[in-house]
Amino acid sequence: MHKLFAVFLAALSILGGPQAAAQDLVRMDPAQAISAGQALNLLRAQRSELLGGAKGVLIFARVPGSQAEAADIRPGDVVVAYAGKPVDDVASLIEQVGAQAASGKGIGLGYVRDGQRKNITVQAGKLGLMFHPVLETLAMPANASAHAASRGNNKGQDDIALHVQTGHPYDVVINVAVSPDGTRAVSAGTGALKLWDLDSGKEIRSLASDSTGDHFVVISPDGRYAISGGGDAKLYVWDLQSGKIAYHIPGPPKARMFFFSGAAFSPDGKQFLASSVGGLGLWDFATGNLIRMMRTSPGDRHMPRTLAFSPDGRHAVADGAHMESGFFDKLVGDVRVWDVATGELLRAIAAHQSLVHSLAFSADGKILLSRNDKQVKLWDFARGAELRSIDSSPGSDGVSDAALAPDGRHVFVSGKALAMLDALTGKEVRRFQDAGDSRGVKCNTNAQSIGFHPNGRSLLTGGTGGICMWDIASGKVIRRIQGTGNTVDAISFSPDGSFLASGGLYSTDIWTLASGKPAASFDESSAQGISAMRHTGDGRHVLTGSHDKKLTLREVQSGKVVRVFEGHAGIITSASLSQDSRILLSSGGATSSMWKGVISSQFDQQLRLWDVQSGQLLRSWREDEDIVNGAVLSADGKRALSSTKSGIKVWDTTNASLVRAIPFGHVGVMAISHDGRRVLAASLDDLTLFDVDTGAALRTFAGSGFGVKSLAFSADDRLALSGGMDNKIRLWEVESGKELRSMSGHTGMVSAVAFSPDGRRAASGSADSTTRLWDVGTGKEILSMIKFKDGEWVSITPAGYFAASSPKAAAYLGVRRGDQVFGVDQLYDVFYRPDIVEAAIAGKEFSSMAGFTIAEAVRQPPPMVERIELPSPGSAATTRIAYRIKSTGGGIGEVRVFHNGKLIQSDGFIRQAPAASLGAKTTDLNAEALAGQMRALAQQAVKNGATGGITESRPKPDLYEATVEVEPVSGANEISVLAFNAPNTVHSAAHTVAFTSTLAPAPPRLHILAIGIDQYRDKSASLKFAAKDASDLANRWKAQAAAIYRPENIFVETISNEQASREGVLARINALAARIKPSDHFLLFIASHGVLLGDQYYMVTSDYNGKLQPSTMISANEIVDFSKRIKALSQLYILDTCHAGGVGGIVSGLYDARVSVLAKKMGLHLYASASSTEEALDGFEGNGLFTHTLLAGLNNNRQADTNTDKQVSMVELGHYSKALTQALAKKMQHRQDPLIVNFGLDSPVYTLP
């Protein structure tokens, strides 16, 4: 595979801009230019001959009659020096020519020809040359089939990374392109390009360039490459498998955004069209060389914006425009047709009364669609004759986009509505509508981009709200593809270092640094995003500045708004508090608005000083001649410093007088030392420390990186942090200006940095939606905390162990391996470990408890569920369903089958407790003992050479086929199958099919089994309220359920103490399994001792005699077996257990991990609350605390009805009881944090009167 070179077509000022460049190039004879192939060979040959260390630029062509022709400078020569300076690239040559242009002197020019250096003198100014830079880029494949062979083959590939599905900022999508195989899509919009997996809707990666957001993107016919542009003056060619730029084609010097306006691949992928300010160009894709500019009429300066190849590749079409003379001249939009082989303009069709915005062919090339902003027209392409005109989209007076179905029979238009129209009649056939998801999020039918999925059955649209995939036959949404992240723009440690606040686009979040969990969250969507943040000195309040021009002071614990500071005319750019938190300094920036399509900006330019206690404005002053980027306040509140486009200004806050100005260019961000004597400021690429009193520059911090966006001093002012657009955090020694270390991990701009009060840790916030915690001493990342825009959250260690609000949250976080992406929820069973998260934050060594990393786990990818065979619709009481699973390289491990979300078949079992842990007393299982167990298990796995999960299963071939017997319920039935890789570390996405049963509906029945154990054979283990809890809860539940179930359909069994031996519990379960039906509901309540042994949770039975043995416990494996054999598809398990070893430290986190994984596996609802023995004996008002709160929720409690639908569901009851338990435990100075895990379908517990 050969290395190729990027191609750059650059015209110096002699050519009079890009239009002239194109025209001069077209009229050159062969003696004045070289071919693309010649250029490529010369690039290779001449490179080794360049002198003086310069890279040089290759002359591609010269203008007839120019100075270059007179000096005998030829195409193929390589310019290596100009005016005594080496030439490294076209930009440097242009800069040198411009600098000498007015001198009128003779200038030395050095070039290489045939391996020989030549030096001549030319006149300053215009040369009349075009160049290729000598720049190596990524290798491209010798043929397109290389990609097809490698697609999805990622064995041994080390490109493994965790990433948040950030999507486009504000979910604004302008253009969407779909790969030919329909598995991938690339979207252009705000921010970087995004590559998506269409099957899962997951973001694979961002395609990051210098652009602030490209406006168009197209994918090559082989699906490996994409071309984008419009966000800056470059055309980018992307390798989609690596996510890197293969090469780019810059516009001419001083070109800005929109220089390139569109692109299209030829059907064979060997060429592409690109439209620009210079016209329409045909380019060779393999080399990136310009083949020709397509001829237009003389003097035509229109920039095409939409273009296409005909399906046979013989013709190119693009939009054009001309003025029609009349009483009032008017602009007419053309459709122009060229012969690709010759570049000859064949015809120009006066198509529309305004500019043409879209062009598309039918698959056979016979019909061409054109669109302006008011109407759509169909044309007979061969004759150029109009077939039909369609005015606007249904219900609107305009057209946002239009697309022609490949068969030419239908037209799809967007505006106020997204609709399918009959191409022959123009009549509406179908309107596409989205009912929205559970959060009310809907697809925007005013799509800016419409495209077809290769399957011919789906439509993809892009607009505000992201990408939507629609089913053409029904007009309904199949999938919404959006970002889930919440950019972090401000952070602040609490004064005691216990909490970290982060603020971004959607929320302000207060993270508890002991657990990595959010303690509080405040919705900021109405504030339009947080831009500044500070804690008050007592830590009780947090101050935020936002894009809605306001500052808000809140109580941290309650979220209550104490005070709002208003008066700025622009977004809040900074908020700074005096050391005693009595004085607030704020600054305002620019606010943009749009009126009738015109964007205007209003600059606040104000500094405001406030009294925090009263909210009174003490004084304000305005920078009349400067833009205020931010401001900081000295600790004593006597000095204010403002950063402006000309430098730093120091103000006396007592009278708002200017003390001094410190010139430093455009200062974007700064930080003041805690002693108020020094200020660290960033201007472009420079980071400099100044003396506040004298304005003297003390030192420059070399190598600060590009675009510093955030700065902070440590509490002792000895260290400083910087973060910026290179995605890195740098740690500096202030006294010397020396960089101590660089911290990498963010994948987006670092917009906020802070030191913990003790200086041992640093925090950073980024556009990648993560708030990260770092060890200052080592520079290593400790934890990433991510709050998603729907309120879900994840905290994850670099090794991949995480805590999360739910498996749904884990699905928002991706693990990319090559071009495959897995949701972290697919690794939930192994890597959901809140205990390890807590250990990592505490600085404890946890690798011996973990065994392996998430990167190691995904190197053996999960299998694929290829097929599930559906039964025919009918009324059969049982049906057998077959499925097939295929290995993708990682083997096949446990297989799970779910019916309506509830587990009905699996062959995996959790590893048994280590023998060394048996025989212990319940009181022996404290945090230290559990940590020892985890280390022993991990060490044993390493010794055995295993990197497997906690589950074992029987071996399977690489193609595995099996069946499952299902008892359908009346109406809708869903069967889902997922499979793990052989080590059982990562599972496939669930493959789900649905069918309908015509069985007659059965009357609902409720079965309750309540188990309570106060008395054990070992009297020292006795409890106080467990038996009463079981009885009270069963009776209350039965009474409340009477509004839903007939009395004869409610079955309650309560067993306690001696009855609740291991044999007694198993006997009751077996009896229930024999009579419970799939349409029934089942509740299991257990109040007892619970223990964690190895990888399993165990319930302790009444025959416990002081030694934990299999004969005195019921394991998680057995509980899973219960859930499978009990056929009810709606099940709720409540575990109100006591842990004699305590629930502090590692215990609560490990309990969370084991119980949550158990619920996920079974596919049911589970409430679990663990307390210490002491807390259990204390109780609350005659019951255990958690049972008390459940009973409160089961008392016609309208507060539990959170969605006000006059019924309380399993989900609602759980969350009500959790909140009440937490509140009461806090008053009792206990720690009790119930787990409410919800899988499967929700159902009502009772209805309100």
C-alpha cells in the first residue's frame, strides 16, 4: 500500500482569486500544466532532493504570459526558498510573497528540478503559479475491495475507547449520508461530523477537523470514505474506519467558510465533484488531483450549492443562476448539465424563480428532481422537459427539502409536515408523524435533509432534534438518533472538598465525591446553559451564571433559589466571589439574536459588583471601547480584573476607577492568585503570569497548547492548571513556569478546571460531557462523572468499572473497538461495580479486586443473534420458538431468552461462593472480609488464565441453534434473545420479535409470598421486626389490591421463623410455580439476614446455626431459578435484609452491584434495602424502616402517584419508598439507601379512590 500526498490547488494573487484561477487553468495548454499522474510521480521523486530541510511546494501549473513563464519556471519544479527563507508549504510561500509584494525589489527564488538546486531572481509580487504542497497523509487502499474484506474484522485491534454519545450540540443536523450497506450514517451539523451505527442508533465516533461544523457530507460507493465541507475553507476526505482525515483540499489564501459548498461521488467512486466559489470541479479521488473545472458561461460567478452525478456517471448536474431582464430584473435558478468526459456544458434549464437547493436522480436516471424553497419540479432528464411541479409541502408555504424515491414513483417533501407524494399526480399519499417517546421528545418533520435507506423501506431525516429513521409503509418512527450528553462548562469544589458541582447545557449537578453519585441536580434548560459557577465560603450555597443573562444563588441541599441577580444585557461570562462571599463580581458578554433571518449581536461589556446578602447592585461600569471576556475579583474584594481584546485592566472596586491597563493582546481567560498579587492570563497561544500591582510580565509558560479556555490556581498558589482546545489539562509550577505534567483523556475542549481545597486532586469539565477527577501527584484519571440530558448519570473509572442511575444510563456510554461500538449496558453484569468506584475515589488499590479492564473484555466481541422464528398468529396455549446465534470471534457463552421482558430461559449460573468463606458467622462479613474475598476470586481467575465474568455456562459451538417453549398471553407478546461471548463479559444487543396471541384474556390474579425471619437457630442472630414486617406488608398489599383484583383472585401466603427454613421456603416456591400462570402477578417479600459471599447474594434461612453453609442459605442462582419457574410475566421481589457485618464502605456498593445484576438478569422489578443489625433492631414505629415506608406508600397515598393517573404503579411505589427511607434515615443518623431496579413492564399496584 503506497503513501499518497495531499493535494492543494492554490492560486497566488496574480490569478485574481479562485474564479480566475479556475478559468486560467481551463485554458492552459499541456506545456503550461502537468497531469495528476505526473504530479504524483514528481512529488515522490523530488522529495528526497529538497535542500536546506525545506519541504517545498510542487508547481502544478503556470499562467501563460506570466513572470513564471518568462523565468522558465516549469510545472514539476519544486520551490524550496523565497527571499532567503525556506518554503515548507503553500501558506508560508504566500505569506512571504505578500510580505515582499510592495518592495519592487528583485527576490531570490530557489527551486529543484531533476534533482538539481537552481537559484534565480524574480520580481517581487505576482508569480502566476499553482502549487501542490509536499505533504504526506494516511495511506489509502489500492482498491475499494480492501474495505469490504476488512469491515467488521477487528480482531487484535487496539483502537478501544470509552465515549459519551454527545451527538451534535443542540442536536442540530443539516445533512445525513447513509452507507451503501445501510449499517452506518454520517451526519453534518453543529460541531464535528458524527459517525453512527444505524442498527443500534449509537454514535461510533466524532470526525474532528479544524471546522466548526460542516454543512454537507457524502459517502463513497464502497462505504469506506466520506467527503465533507462548508464549515471552513477546506474539503475533507475521511477514512471512516479509522475516523481520520485521509487528505484535505484547502481553498485559496484568505478563503473563509462556505468556500466549498457541495460534493458528489461518481457511481464507481473513482472521481468526485466538488462545488466551490471557483465553480464546479471534477477531482480524481485516489490522488486528490483536480482533473478539470467544468466550463460555464463567461463571467458566470455563481457558486453551485447542490450537485449530482447521473446514475450512469456520464453527466454531472448542478444548480446555477442568471438574471432575467425586465421591468424588474429577477433571479432565475438554473439546472445545468455537463458532459463529465469533456467538461462541456450541455444545457442550462431555467427551472425555478429562485435559487435551486436540491437535485436528485431516479435510479434509472430518467427523472431529475429539482427544488427551491417554494416548490419541487420533476424533469425528463433526456429532454430537459418539465413533467410536474409541486407547490410546497402539505400544510405549509415552503419546502425545506425534497427527495425522489429510487423508482421515481414518489416524492418526499418536508416543511410544516413530512409527507410522501405521488410523483405522477402530486397528491399526498402518506404523512409521517411521531407520537414522541416517554419524555415527549419528537422527531422534527421540518427536516433539513431527507435520504433513503438502501433497504428501500426506510427514510432518514435530519434537522433540529437529530436524525430520525422512519418506516415508509406506516409513516411511523423506527428510531430516534440523538446525542445524550450534557456539555460541562463550569465546575466548583465545595470548600471542604466533599462535593464537586458541575454545570452545563441542561443541568447543574452536585456530585458526592465519596461515592461518585449526584447528591442533587437542578434543571438549567430554561437558563439556556451554565457558563460560570462558584461555591460560597460556607459550602451551603452554589452560585451559577447562565446564558439567560442571570446569576442564581441556590441552597446546595434543597436546590431552593435564594436570590437571582439580574441586569446584564448579555450572557454571564464570569462570576467571582470575595473570600468572605459577601461581594460578587460578574461580567456580561455578547448575546446573538435573529430577526427575519438576520443575526445580530448585542455586547454587554459591563462589570457589575453585587452585595450577595441583599442582592443589591453596588456599582457597575462599562467597557465602552473593549469587549469583556471575563473578570476576577481579588480575595479582599478591593480589586477587579477584566480580560479584554486588548489585555487586562485592573480596577478599584470602591469607585470603579481604572488602576492600570496591562497590554497583552486578546485575553480570553485568566485566573487571579489567592493572595491577589499575580494573575495568569491566556492570549491566543501564550500563557503569561503578571504582577497585579506593577503590570509587569513575570514569566511565560512555554508549551501551553492551543486555545487555552480555563485556568486555576491551587490554594497555596504554587501550582496552576490550564485546559483548552487541545483536550488536555496541563499542570504548571507557578514559580518557574515549568510544565510538570499533561493529563489526557478528554475527547472535547476542556472548558473548566479546578483544584480541590487540599490540592491533591484536580477536576475538569469538557465539551465531551464529562466531569473528570484527577490525581495531581500522578496525573492519572480517577473517575469520569457524566450527567445525561434526560437526568440519568454514570460514574466510571478508567478501567471501565462504573456506578449508574440505571442500565439505561449505561447504554448512553459507548465502548468503541475499531468501527464497532457497544453500549456499556452490554457489560453491566461484570462492570457495574459501585464498590470499586468508591474504592477508586478513596485512593484505595482496587485492581486486585477487579481482575481485568473493559478494554480487555471487548477484545472478545459478543456473538450475534441471527434469527428468531416467529409462531403463526393463533390461540395455542404453548408454542415453540427457534433461534440461531453466531459467534463473531469471541465465542458463545450464556444465552438468555425473555418473554415480555421477563427471563424464561438461561443456561448461565453465578460462580459459587469460595469454600474459604463458608463456615463464617454473619457478623464476620464486614467490608474488610468482603474485599478479601474479591481479591481472592480475582487472583484465582488470573492464576487460571481467565478473564471471564462472574457467570459460568456450558460450552457452545460457533453456530448455536436452540428452541424455547413459550406460553403466550392474550394480545401482544415479545420474545427477546441475547447472548454473551464465551468468557461471559459482554453480551449482544437483544434481538426482539413480536407476535399476537388470540387467546381469551384471563382475569388478573395476584400471588403474594411474604417471608419474615426473626428467630434463627443461632439466637445471637435474632431480629425484631422481620416476621411482623412480612405479615403487615402482605395484609396491606392485599387490601390495596382489592380495587384491581377480585377477592377470589388474590392469594396470600406468609411464612416466618421455623417455617422459613431452607426446605420450607423451597417447598412453598415449588408449590407456587406449579399453579402460577404467565398472565398472573407475583410478589415475593423477604425480611431476613442477607449476606454477600464471593460473587453472589444469599438469603439466610431460619436454620442458620452460626455457620454459613449451603444448607442454611438460598443463593442468587436459586432465586434466578425461582423467577424462571414461576411463570408470571409481572414479578416484584422485595428484599428487606439486614447485614450483621454493617453496610458501610465496600458493602453497600457491592450489595448494589450484586442485587442490580440479579434484577437485570431476571428481567423483573426489585426493591432492596440493606441495613446494619443495629439499625434493624431500632426499627421505626413498630416496623423495619423500609417496610414502614412501603406501608406508607400502600395507604391510598396520592404523593406516591407521581404521574397523577390515579393509580400507583410498581415503579412509583418503589421511588416513593426510597425517597422517604432516605429522609427518615438521615433524621435517625443512619445510612439506608434502597435500590429500586425496574425491568420488564410496569403495572399498577392499586388505584386511588
